[in-house]
Amino acid sequence: MNALATVSRLPGGAGSTLSTFVALLRREYWEHRGGLWSAQVWTAAVLLGLVVLSMLVGEAFRMNLVGNVDVRTLGMLALKELGPAEMAQFRQGLEIGLWGLGLINQMVLYFVVLFYCINTLYEERKDRSILFWKSLPATDTMTVLSKLATAVLVAPFLAIFATMLLHVGFLVLVSLYAALHGVNPLPFLWQPALLGKVWLQMLATVPVHMLWAIPGLAWLLLASSWSKRVPFVWALLIPCLAGVVYGFVETASRLSTPGSWFWEHIVGRIFSSPGSMLFRPWNWREGPGTDNPFAQAVSWDRMHAVLVAPETWIGLVVGVILLAAAIWLRRFRDDS
């Protein structure tokens, strides 16, 4: 009902195009808020619950194994004796931990965006709701673009916000645990520069990932707009079969083992476009050296490499063509 009320107030021809587009985004959010937001919040809550459980289990083992030994003194001495090199390693470990915490949310984001793009245009034809949406003053172009924007902007930003809440909740729990054991957590855990660095890199991945992922997501939207049934199979089976045929042709023509270009730049790009933060995850260990494997996949150097890569901009052109085809199909095709 919220989505219906939002879109029913779309402005007419004299209204603002931006207002119409924002209303369409609100429609997508309210129709899919379970996956876009609730799933992220529940994921963060479950992870925090597991952190609490692990602390309780660890405390039980400590009481059984250590007994009456005053671990508060041991903890204070261990932290006070950390030198600059050890503190740098501690910060790096904390950064890895923060990135690692967000990986589960990113996995949830991947599957939410994948199934959202595959089903969004198909479902409105299947349940005939497309007839109602077409009666409103919103063009097919704006409708399809609002769905793309939901996948590449709204969903990642909501996932990142949920991850930030997860980070804060994790630091609060660890701080309470440390305080109960006589350790002041403020100078060790609450480091604004470190949190700011991680959060800023997470936010910066969104526009970069948008450019990189548009062709893959545009293909999923095209399959959703085109297929009459089981769009999931068509969206993923066609590029895989094309990759197999390409491999056979290349092998036959060169009498050599098939290269990985097609699988990397076509099939791999389609499969890995949903979600954010991880660019080309099949070779995420390559690139500029760093001791932090999680941060390496989203480092500033990696983002710069994605932005200047010809494949990114060629793919963007291909994505525009695929989006135009999806818009055309939505405009003229139904399942009657």
C-alpha cells in the first residue's frame, strides 16, 4: 500500500522529472524493503548475536581454565607494552576485522540484487501489474532506470549503512568486554581515523562499482524484460553457454587451450556485478601489494585501476545498449 500511495501521487506532465524519479525509487524500496533493508539489519543483528555468544563461551572457558588468575592485570600489561610497530599491526588487524565483518552483508547484498534484477521486470508482467504502472505518468525509460538505480545505488548504500551499524555495535560489545576486564578500550578500538578510512572506502566503491557493474546488471534486466518464464535460467545460462561455445571456437581455431577473456569480461562480469566492494573477485589478490587482503580488493589503487580500464567504459556503452533494449521490450511486450 505504501508503494501504491507513493506512485499514485506521481506528478503529471507539468511536474518535475526528478520528483517522478524519486517517487519511483520510493516505490522500489517499499516493494522490496525486506531484501534491501530488513535482510541487512537482520544479518547485522545475527552477527552481533554471534559475537555476544562467542564472548560468553570464551568467558566460560576462561573461568574453567584460568581460574582465579587476575587477567585484568595481564591485559593491561600486554596493551601498555605495545610499541609503535605492534600498534600498527594492531590497527591493521582491526581494519581486517572491520572489513571481514562486512563480507556477510555484501554476500546478502549480492543475492538480493541478483534476484531483484532478474525478477523485477518479469514479475510485473507475470502478475499483470504492469498495466497499472503503465497507466501512471512515468515513462518506461524512467521506470527501468529507477530499477537500475535501486540495484547500483540504493541497495549498496543501505548495505553500507547496515555495515556501519554493525561496526559500531561490534566495537561497543568489544569495548564493554574489555572494560569488564580492566582494559581501557578507547585508545585501542575507537580510532576515528581508522573508522573514517574504512567507511570512506566503502562509500567510494559505490560509484566505481556502478560504472563497472552496469553492463552485467543491464543484461539481467534485459533477461527479466524478455523471458516469458524462468528468467533466472535465461539470464545466467545464455552467457555460460556462449562462453563454452567461445572456448570451443578458440580452441579449434588456434589448436590451443581456450583463453579466459570471454569468461572474465563477459560471463564473470555478469555473475559478479550484483553487490559491491569486490571488483573482479576472481583475481582480487592481484594488483598493488598490501598486507591487508580484504582492503586490497577495494583499495584506492584498485578503484583507480577500474576507473581507467578500457573494459569499464566499453562495458558502460554495452550496458546502455542493453538498457535501451530492456526499455523497448517493456514498452511493447506483454504476456497476453
